[in-house]
Amino acid sequence: MLKDFSLSGVAAGFVAVLIGFTSSAAIIFQAAAAAGATPGQISSWIFSLGLGMGVTCIGLSLYYRTPVVTAWSTPGAALLITGLAGLSMSQAIGVFMFSAALVTICGVTGLFARIMNRIPISIAAAMLAGILVRFGMDVFVAMKLEFGLVLLMFAVYLIGKRLLPRYAIILVLVLGTAFAATQGLLKFDTFHVALAAPEFVMPEFTLTSLLGIGIPLFVVTMASQNAPGVAIMRASGYHTPISPLMTWTGVTTLILAPFGCFSICLAAITAAICMGKEAHEDPSKRYMASVAAGVFYLIAGVFGATVVALFTAFPKALIMAIAGLALFGTIANGLTVAMSNEKQREAALITFLVTASGVSLFGIGTAFWGLVAGGLTMLVFHWRWKPAAAIADINDSKDAPAPSTQSTHSASR
């Protein structure tokens, strides 16, 4: 581990956690509030989520020596904002445990792994590029918010990639934060230090809540988080066994659910940061980036709302810029792999376009529909079929009498 340690890996892990918290922590608060959570219970939610993500990131990454990044299910949290309205906290906990049990079953039986192993690498890479392209474009969108800050970060990135490619993102983060501080863009008005305390809630299981919320939470988590997470791992060149990852994330959620852990699943966008060249030039050493992310997750969980307030002190433009710049290399690699196979290029292009469009149907995110569109395109282009006329000729030949030996000899003569 000491030989594989690198500052670039630590920076990648920090950026992953920074983006994860700043992009969706507010959704967690809203979901907890929908269930009538007290301030102490909201703090417990952050504690249990941070603990679950930290333990799984560190444990699975060290065991497999590959970057395994976990996260909470942001689409799942968005679903809970409306789904938990009218439910008690005990019933909400029952929903979390039921969904986690379904994920665990998928891991133990290997069903999810068998489905994911059928996805071609070009389709997975196209979906990865489609997910991340918006973040790349946000670098330039952020210039509308803070032109000087983002322009400086972009310039530092270009120079850093030219002179010190391994430390380009570190330089961007440090100099960007320093510039934001000099311009008064860092907001520490609501910052305070406080430790989170876990609060146990006894689960309550009702048929209506399990069917109405538990199953949708499971489907959204698998389709919108775990499927893209697996695809990103494959597109990045890592073939970590899927079933154990599903099992361990499911069991971890099941254990921590009474404290507010609604879902631990594979990360997608933040995982790409830890799997790219910015984390380490050597792919075999990038697992330390996800280990670093796990450590930061644990710190975030212990300090709960304190870390959330710290992360939200960063200006939005800085977060958008650092996320996009950190993913430039991954986007380029995804597009390269997606278009490398000429026979699958059309399907990969459609996967990329559907995923990048941001379309969402039936509460399931765009990544899932990108895979569906690419798979259907592959089916149309490569389905082997026989025309009806050819089938009729085959049937007629089967029904026709066999030629006699005499006629055969005559024909040969």
C-alpha cells in the first residue's frame, strides 16, 4: 500500500467525495425531512451513509486491488422525497431494509452479474461517455458564473497536463480554491463543528410501503446506479467480480438501515474520477484513490453536517469546473473505446446520444435507457434471420422425394 500511495490518488479520492456531497447532499436532507426526521436523525443518516460508503470503498478496494467506489443512490433519494411522505420513520426504515435485501439476493444468486456480463464493451464505454459529457461541458458553462475563476482553472489544467500530468488536478484544486478565497467566494457563514451521533430506529414493515416504495427504490438503485457503475468499471478495464460487490453493498445497507442508510451502491460519475489517469498512470495502483475516498467518506460520516457545510462553502462554479476537468481524460477514453469497433459503432453512437440527452422515463435514469437503446440497435443490426422465401424453399426440399440412384448416376454422366 505504501508503494502504491500517491498524492494524485488522494486528490482524486477527495474530488470524488467533494463532488458526491456537494451535488446531492441537499437531496438527502429533503428525503429525511419527508419522513419526518428530527435534526438528530438527519445527522444519523449522514453518519450511517458515510460509514457504509467508507467501509465498502476501503474494504472492497483493498481486497480486489481495484478501484471500487460506492455511493448513496441519488436517484433513490429523489424517489424517497415524494415516496416517504405520509410514512413514519419506522416504516421508512422497513423500506430501506427490504430494498437492501433484494439487492443482496441479486448478489448471492449472481443474476445481476449474468445480465451485466452480456453488455458489449463498446456499449458500456459509450454509456460512460454519455453520462460524463455533461460534466465536461459544464466546465465552459461555469464560465458564465465565475469567468475569472474557471478560466484560471482551465489554464492551470492545460499547463499542468503539459508539464506535470499526474498532479494537474491537484494544482487546479489548490490554485482554484486560493483564487476563490481571495475573491471572497468561499462561504463559511453556516460552518460549525459537530460530531454526528447514530440513532437506532426500529423498522416497521407494511405491505403497501414495501410494494409501493421498496420495490421502486430497488429498481431505481439497480438500473440508475449499479448498472452504470458496473459499466464504468468494465469500460475502464477493470473486471472485478460483480456478485460479491452487490452482496456486500446490500448487506452493508441492511445492517446500517436502522440508522438511516437507505442505499449503498456502486458509484458511477465519482468512480470514473478514481479510475482515470488523473488518479495514477498505472491502472494497478488506482485502487488507492478509492481507498482515499473511503477515508474521506468516514470523516464525512463522523462529522456529519459539519462536512456538508464545509463542502457547500465552495462556490458552485469551482465544483462544476473541477468535476469536468477531472473527467476530461475519462470522456476521451470512453469515446475512443466506443467507436473503435466498426461493427458496433452505430449502436455505440445511439447509446451515447440517448445517455447524453438526459431522458428519464418511469423514474429510471438516462443511463439505463442508453443501454436499452444500444442493445436494441445491436439486435436490429446483428440479428440473424432467414427470409420467408428461403424458409419455404428449405421446407419444400425437406418434403421432396429423394432422387433415385439411377437418376443420380445419369445426372452425373
